[in-house]
Amino acid sequence: MFLSCFIQTINFNSQNVNAFSVKLRTFEISACGAFQLTDVREGLRSFYTPGVDIATFDSPNDLFEKIDYYLTHEVERSAIALYQSDILFVGSAFWKQHVIITEQKLLSIWHRLHDDSSKS
């Protein structure tokens, strides 16, 4: 189920396609340090611990109960948001890969600049 606050509709999965994989936006939200409440997915536990570094729901009723809960429990909401961003970056494969790619790009830029300046 996808709840859109912009178009004020609920989009139900009419084809009943099972969602197994964790979407990239889940990691992007974590990287921003924002709280997220997401549906339970099979692969989610490979990256997160529900209730600790991510909040999950497993039914429409559970979703509404948790929305009410987290809107009135700012400390818990903030703790989950902070913890998930720490987990994402500290020692994770995602962070290590990000560092490697960034280093490669910076070295490439440095070499281009160095080669251009030596030609002058």
C-alpha cells in the first residue's frame, strides 16, 4: 500500500504482487537521517532491525496505530531516525562502497587536473 499525501489517495496493490526487495529509497531516507515507517519486506531484516533502526507495519490497522504512536512519541521517532543513519554509514558495505567510488572519482579528477597543468 502506498499512501500519497500529495494526491490524497491510497494506492492498493490490485495485482497482489509480493514485495520482497528493499527499495533504494529506504536507504536514501536512512542516509538523510529521517524517520521512516515502511511495510515489512522479506529482505528488510538483512539491513535493519525493525523497532530499533526502522519502524515497520504489517497491515493497514498497524500502519494507522504506528502513525498515531510515532506522532506522539518524538523521542522514539528521533532515536530510530538517528540510529538508522548511524547504522547505514558506520562500517556498512554501503558506506565502504561510497568511499571507494568517491576516492576513485577524486583521484580521476586530480589526475586530469595534474595532466592538464603539466601540458601548459
